[in-house]
Amino acid sequence: MLDSVPTSPTIRGMYIGGAWTPAARTFDDLNPSDNSLYARIPDGSAADMARAVEAAQAAFPDWSRRSFQERARALLKVAEVWEARKDDFIAAVMHEGGGWYGKGVFEAGFVAEIFRTSASLCYQATGEVLPSADGKVLMATRWPLGVVGVISPWNMPGILTSRGYAAALAAGNTVVLKPSEDTPYSGGLYHAEILEEAGIPAGVFNVVTCSRASVAEVGDALIEHPLVKGISFTGSTAVGRHIAAKCGAHLKKCCVELGGKDSMIVLEDADLDKAAEAANFGCFMHQGQVCMSTEKLLVHDSVYQSFMQRFLARAARLKTGHVNDRNNVVGPLINTRQAHRVKALIDDAVAKGAVLELGGNAWENFVEPTVLTHVDDSMDIWHDETFGPVVAVRSFRTDDEAVALNNDTEYGLTAAVWTADEGRALGLAARLETGMVHVNDQNIYDEPQVPFGGVKASGVGRYGGRWSLDAFTELRLITLERGGRHYPPVF
Ligand code: NAD
């Protein structure tokens, strides 16, 4: 089936107010496996963005007043259409995003669940009735924000884009999406095709694409537009800080999910075979381009040799190359700039004394799975998010040391702990400065109904399940006075 899907899609335009709309210019969207042209994408302007925001605002009264069951049915229909077309999405993940076939299959399945979980949220936008000292009826009620702007990254263009808007739609908001310039189809226009086919009303969901050269202007036009009431951002910490600051200046609600520098800790009583298998996935799945990728492996001194033997043997089996060959589990990095950046981080570490236990080679947009030991704090790779198939390994002797090595980063997304002693793991979990801790698993884990998010420079806010409602609704206190209120007699 998948082999019959063309490797380049037909681009119909941006999606504004239910109409496929051209831009004055286009930009080239490249296939990272060979830098061939994947598609020509509309390079939208600030004026296009303003039109999309106005279309979303025009659609808001009707969408927000529809019954919650109707919005739930609409999202279930989106899930159905998404599943029916999943081969198109898998092809886009491979040829636009440089993802291995298996990554596309996993992502396609997960996105359908995001829509179903979001449909269930339509039934959960509950408020609270509060006690009152004055005998009033006090109701904390939830309301949609209005137009929500969504800015999404390229690395999981299905999951991270849909996670940004599906719960927002469930809550009754309307949406303007600006996808990444590296995956404007799979992370943007493809979603518009699905929502149009599912019958989501015109203006409820809009997509404006633009190039990296235009993004500052087009991004500002979204964030600063007075009709936009909330921003949902997933991407790098540098851009997220900028966006959160802008939202702060305009007093807008924002949820920012940012970078990570995540550790997996292997204690001396861990199941080393399983830990090595998990580490191989956590470090190298999608070329390490996952915000939760395992970038630091911390191994107890007493099992260091035995663990490394197992881990290196597994990692050495991974094949790197063009994703047309499904044996290449490690595909290209998303673009040449990113491939050069990752190679420079490896070179910096090696120049400062790190030892290459595996890999280190890079060509075109490819970087081989790379394992570095003898890493220390002087090396950029210890601190910077690599976002490539590279892991830095260090040993430790005590739990305190493991905690300190884990927490030695500005980021705080996930941590993973391997041990046979769940009590010890829970004790450690309390001391690890991350938004998520996984025991006896690697770092990459999410389900659509759990609170996903980080602390420190990894973000503010949570996506997933009912926690998404906090991001995409506001609370309004409504009180009912029933004659019991006394005012001072002078009044
Ligand atoms: P990025 O920050 O470069 O881009 C993210 C989005 O922001 C893109 O759509 C981009 O076009 C847009 N953008 C860039 N400059 C902008 C501006 N001035 N105004 C408005 N929008 C702007 O990130 P990326 O390279 O696409 O994604 C990789 C990063 O995302 C990594 O740091 C990764 O850890 C992080 N990430 C975080 C999570 C999470 O949930 N915490 C998930 C995935 C990725």
C-alpha cells in the first residue's frame, strides 16, 4: 500500500477560512535523505496570518456554542479520516521528515489516539462549586480562550502538531497553526486536508506556512494579534523563551514545551540486557531527534563494563542511510545545518579528550550512532541539547552522584532509572529535577492521557488528558447571591 503513495504530495495552498489559499511566494521543502525537492510550499506573510486569525475569530462563536457532544463527534471523525489516510502520513514522515518507516507507523497510530482522547475531553470541561462564607453559590466555570495560535516543531510533525491543537478544539477554541518550515506538509497542510475531509467547519482550523526567513515576522503577526488569546508552542528553548516573553508582554496565556538533555541512570542491580536494549532505543530512535531522547547515560561503576559491552554490541548493529531502505533505522538529520551542528559537538568533545567508543562518522545529512565516553563538564556536549544520534556516557559510585549528574543541566524534561528496587527508584525520582521520571524504561515515553511537560528550561505548562484543558481554557468565577449578603449599615 505505502509503496503506491507518491513521494511528493500535491500542495493545494495554505488553509485559511476553509479555502486553499496561495501565497505571493513559495519556498523549497527538501527531502533530508538526499536534499531533493519534496514540495514547494507557500511562504505566507504577516497579512496572510492576519487573515487566518480573522477567519478563526469569525468561526469562534459558532464552534464554541456547539454542544460538547457535537465537538466530540467531529474529533472522532477526524480520528477516523486520519486512520484511513495513515499511509499518506507515513510516506510524508519518511520523505519530508527523514523518519524511518517504523517511526511513521508509530506516530500515525499515536495521533489517532490524540484525537480520541481530545474527543473525551469534550465531556470533561468541568468546573467546581465552591463553599461560600456568605451562602452564595460560587461556581468556577471553564471557558474556551478564543483563537489559539499553535507553533509546532518538525521532529514529530503528527504528534506534536495534533497535541497542540486537538484539545484546544475540544475546549471550543478555534485555531491558527504555523507548522515548522522543515515539515510544513506533514506538520501542517496535511492536517488541514484531514480536518477538511472530516468536515470541521470553515475557519475553525487554519494553517499558515512560511519559510525560516519569514518566521520572525509571521510569528509576531500571530502572537501579537489582539484576537489571539493563547499560544501553544513546542520547539527549542531559545525560540520558546522568545515566544513566552512576547506572550508575557501581551499578557497572553501560553504553554511552551521545550528542549531536553535527558539522562538514563543504570543502577548496579539493573537488568543489564534490558537496560542496554532500552538505551539503544532511547539514544538512537529517530536519530536522537526527540525532545526526550537519552542524551546522557549514567552507569554505576560496578556494572559499567558489562553494561557497555551489551549496549555497544546492540548500537553497532543499527544501519544508517536513506530511509527508502527500511533497514536503515537511523535516517538523516532534518537538514544540513543540524547535521553540521551535531558533528561540531562530537568534534568539540573529542578535541577536549572524549573517547569515541562507536560511530563519529558523518556525511551529507547523516551522522552514525555515536557513543562518547570520558566526557566532562568542559565539553559542549555535556550541556547542550544535541538532538542527534549521540550519547555521552559517565559512571558514578553513589546515588547522590547519579542525582547530581542528572540535575547538572538547565533542562528538566525526563529522567529514567533502571533498578530491581522500585522503592529505591521512587526515592531517586523525588530528587530528579524533571517533569517526568520513568522507572525501568528509557526516556522516550508518552500517552495522550497523561500530563506531559518539563520543568526548568524544558518548559512551562502541561499537555495531555485533562491537563490540556488548563492550557486551553480560562476559569471564570460566577456567583449567585440568594439574599443572604449583609452590607455595613452605613451603606
Ligand atoms: P525551533 O524552536 O527551531 O522551531 C519550533 C517552531 O518555532 C517552528 O515552527 C519554527 O518555525 C518556529 N519559530 C522559529 N522562530 C520563531 C519566531 N521568531 N517566532 C515564531 N515562531 C518561530 O525548534 P525545532 O528545531 O523545530 O524543534 C526542535 C526543538 O524542539 C528541540 O529543542 C526539541 O527538544 C524541542 N522539542 C520539544 C518538545 C517537548 O514537548 N518538550 C517536543 C519536541 C521538540
